[in-house]
Amino acid sequence: GAVVSQHPSWVICKSGTSVKIECRSLDFQATTMFWYRQFPKQSLMLMATSNEGSKATYEQGVEKDKFLINHASLTLSTLTVTSAHPEDSSFYICSARPGGEGQPQHFGDGTRLSIL
Amino acid sequence: SQQGEEDPQALSIQEGENATMNCSYKTSINNLQWYRQNSGRGLVHLILIRSNEREKHSGRLRVTLDTSKKSSSLLITASRAADTASYFCATASGAGSYQLTFGKGTKLSVIP
């Protein structure tokens, strides 16, 4: 149980393109989903916390107009990297958390984004 | 900002040996979690230990938590080549304990 599906797993596109990444909880409802960014050989940095039906909460230094987050249902959150540039190239990982105290986050397999 | 600091940063052992990884953190926590990440993949949740717990076991994994020292350790016994991965500790603090703050990770290599 507790499977999170993230799609696509790999994207290569030209500079200026907008890219949408989907994160789905397949067998549980997730009122909260999280979006992380990970640079090579480094840890995960939280970008934003996504709550179903409300605006996402962005971490300091993350541009909300650059990284658009939509959490329209209890099983789906999307991250759109708008007008992507080479410096946006990274590994993006989502996670979803079931309700209840002390629940772990369950992670998708990540999306490797390469902007040419 | 990162709270956890794992050590060692990298660990290489022979198959069958035990692997111990440590994590230190700075602020008070509600729980601490250990995750595993295979190269280029997402994270897999291994074990969660609450702030009022001192030790927890799951299969070949043993986690300890010392809140007075703000530290935790992950022990993998009888390691296998398939255990090769990066291991991260993450702390949950504050109301709701929903957000996690990850450490830098330990890269474990188990040599067959």
C-alpha cells in the first residue's frame, strides 16, 4: 500500500518551455503533498507544501510564479515549471502523506528535468 | 534549511557486515524518520521513531534515538549488496509534524 506515482520520470526540453509534473497517490487520500528538489549528490530541499483545495505554501527563496503548484484533488498534485531555463535542470521529487498523526511521507520515483 | 547531519558521508563495507549510520539534529522533534534512496529514484520510508521512543526494530534494521544528545543511529545488520543506497534521516517538528527536514545522507556501498 501507500504508492505514489510521479510522471514523467524524465523530461528533456528546450529553454523557454513549460513542463508539468504530476504526482498521484494511488491507494490513499493525501490532503498534503510535498514537492522537493534534489541536486546531484545532495539532500532533498523542500520547495513547497501543497494542500488540497488551497494555495500551496512555498519555502523561502522558491518563486511561486516560476513553480506553479495545483492540488485539485485528494490524489493529485501537479508542479509546472514555467519558462524553464538550464538552471532549472534538477531532480524533482514529490511525496504524499496520509492523514493522521505521525504518518510518514510516501515518495514518488522522481522526475529528472533537463533543460537544453 | 537542513537540520539533520549524517555521518559518515560515505561508508563502504563487505557483504555480511553490519552498517551503522548516525544522524544529529538541532531542534526538538516530534519524530525522526529514516529513508533510503537508490540512485536516481525516489525515497523509500524505512522506519519512524517517535520522540518518546528510544529504540525500534524492523527486520534487519535497528534505530535508536537519544533526544538528550539530539542524535539517532540506523544499524543494518548482515548487510547485502542490495542494501547499497543513500540513507537519509529526516526530522518532523512543530505543530502537525507534517514537514520533514532532511539530512545530507550517507552513501552506503556493500561490496559482494
